[in-house]
Amino acid sequence: MLVTPLQSPPKSGKSRASGFPGARTFQDSGKSRASGFPGARTFQDSGKSRASGSQGRGESFSPTTGVFPGARRQVAGRINLPATGSTFQDSGKSRASGFPGARTFQDRRSEHHKRSRPITPVLYGLRLLILGVGIGTLTGTLLSVLDPTSRITSVSSGTVTVQKMQQKQANTVEVHRSIGLKLGQEIVPLKAAVRQLAAKNAGLMPGVFFVDLDTGAYMELNGGSTFAAASMIKFPVLVAFFQDVDAGKIRLNEMLTLKQEMIGGGSGDIQYKPPGTKFTALETATKMITISDNTATNMLIARMGGAAALNERFRSWGLHVTQLRNSLPDLSGNNTTSPRELASLMALVNQGGLTSLTSRDRLLDIMRRTTIDSLLPRGLEKGATIAHKTGDIASLVGDIGLIDMPSGKRYIAVAMVKRPSNDMRAQELIRQVSHAAYQQFNQLFYSSPLTRPLR
């Protein structure tokens, strides 16, 4: 049976059909009423209310509100379709629809404005900055991965400690590899023989370094200890002289003038010449070595810029103990060196690592003409030759030499002995050590030390 919707007469107003079957409007004093039906919606059009029809779906008209369920309400030309009950504003006043979770239209507009708030320049710049930092970080990481030179290998602290300990232990030997010496196996029998010789001479302290330049076999006793250099300091001065000749800073035929402040006593004959006397650079260097002329040494030191400049040169060769502090003669022993550093320097000279081959040959030829032959040369056998430089002051005696044996073998010998004032046992100890080393190097195998005493 078809139910006819109940109608309520209009009050002080006019009613219009919305155009939908069965739909009617209700206006009460210009105010609309909310329907009590779920989903009911109202419209407001220029102060008039229209009821939307049910589109023929048989919805009932509310006599109380004059509105059909599902009707929509239009405010200021906008349509709001709440999924559940909402609060609307009518004539400046809001009414609750009575549904849970209802929100006002103003609240929704506020949310909309918050979502659509424009980005300020500061916020925009901050975002660009963050983006730039991120891109830069990624780019740097990519480049570091692709570039092998920028890769860093991490090393644990334990590994670093072990490496430092190994380096410290190797300093007594391995340091020579970087400054001329290539060391192999230590000659234990020779070391034992030298120890026995030293034990027989109480009060003497030997510093010894021998090395076979063919095999790298070596023997060292107190080689790293610091000794007074005496006239052995003239050997590095001679090397520096030929370096300057090679560099064109000094000409061999250049004339050097003797000055009063350069005159030194002790060995040599230039000291007896009047100031103003001239000598060629080569003659001066030759006298410095062959007759250990102290005045000639002072003349060359001055010509090459002084002691400080030469000490810097020595350090550049890897020599740190070898230093000039006094002019010659240095009777107090303030000029210093060590057996190891003198041996290292001789190895560099032999290799041609510091001078040209021509200058090296001239240098060794001058050293072969050394007139004092009471130390290392006395321990050699017939047919051997030596290029060397001696040193002798009250507290020390020593000799540094490059020895060629008849067999063709070449080795470096350094022997220095600290002694009580002018103790002549020091010279004899050097001769005995030199002979023991010569016989040891002359053998094919290192089987046992030779300690035959020298006459």
C-alpha cells in the first residue's frame, strides 16, 4: 500500500517544490530546522529553505522539520557533504547535527588554510640548503670511492704499536739501507773476535763497523755510539767540497786566500804561510786529507758557507750525529760522529750517490795518498789498498777506510777507540781489529774468528 507523506501547513512563509517528486520545503520565520533523520541535509538560498527530494526513493517527509532525509544544505554558494553529522552555520549561528565526531565548517576551512599555507623564503632556503648538503655528501662519497688516491687504509692501534716496536728494533741496522748501506747477515765470528780483543784492553772503548760491499755481510760493535770525530771530520768536508765542484759552485783551480782567523795549529804546513797566501781549491782539499792540514780544512769550511751550512748538508745525507762545532784542530773533541755514520757515508761515496763518478774517483785517489798509515793499513796484507782518513787526539784515535783486496773484494772499515789520554794501546787495538777483519773477509765461508795477534 502506498503511504502518502504527511504535510504540515506553511507558517508565515511560502513553500516551493524542489522539482523532485514528493519533495516539499518548509520555512519558519526565515529559519531552517535540522531534521531528525539520519543523513538529512538542508540548503539555504538567499534566506529561503529548499527541501531536496528523495529522488523517488520513497523517503518520508518530516512534519517536524519540513525536510526530507538526505537533503543538502548550501551555505554562501558552497556545498559541504559531511560523511557523518556536521555542524553548520546558519545566520551566523552554528548548530550541532547531533552526530558523533561532528566538526564545524570553520574548523574545516582552518585546516584547509593550514594545508595550503605558502612556503616562506626562509623555509624554502633551508630546504635548498639541506638538499645541497645531501647532494654534496653523496657526490663526495662517490668520488672517494672512485679515486684510489683518496682511500685511507685503517690500521688498528695494536698494529701501529707493533710497527713502531719493529721499527725501533730495526733502527740499529735498517737505517743504513736508506743512506747507502745494504746490510746482510752479521758476521758473528768476527764480532766475537773483536769482543775478545777489546776485553784484553781494559779502559778502552772500541767503536767498530765493517761491511762487505759485495754481500752486505757486516760486523758492528758500538757502531751507533757517539765519538769525538777528531780529524775524521775532514772526510765529510771533502765529500761536500766535491759536491760543490760538481754543482759549479767551486772550481778546482779557484784560488783561495789564507786569512789570519783560518790558521790552525797541529798538523799541516799551510799554518806557516803568511796571511794572504793563495792556494788552489784542489791543492787545499788535497792537503786537508793527505797531511791532515787543519788550516786547509778551515779555509774550505769558510769557502762552503761555514759549519752550520755543512751540518745541514750532513743531515741531508742522513747523518745526524756527525756535526761540526769547532774549527780545527778540535782538541776538546766537540766535533762528533759515529762509526756507523762514517761507514754509511763511505758507502754512498762508493756508489756515486753524492758526487759524479769523476769526482768520486778524485776523492778516493786523494784519500789513498794519506801519509799516516799506522792504523787500519797495518792490519792489511800484501796487495791490498786503502783510501782512508785518520783522526788522533788525546781522548780518541780512529780510522775510516775503503779497502780493496787482491781478490777484488771491497769492504768498508771503521775503527775508533775512546781512550785515557794518549793511551797507545788504542792504536794497537785498531791494528788487531783491522787484521782480524781482513782475514775474515778473505775467507770464502765465515766459519770461525781469526784472532792471530799482530806483531
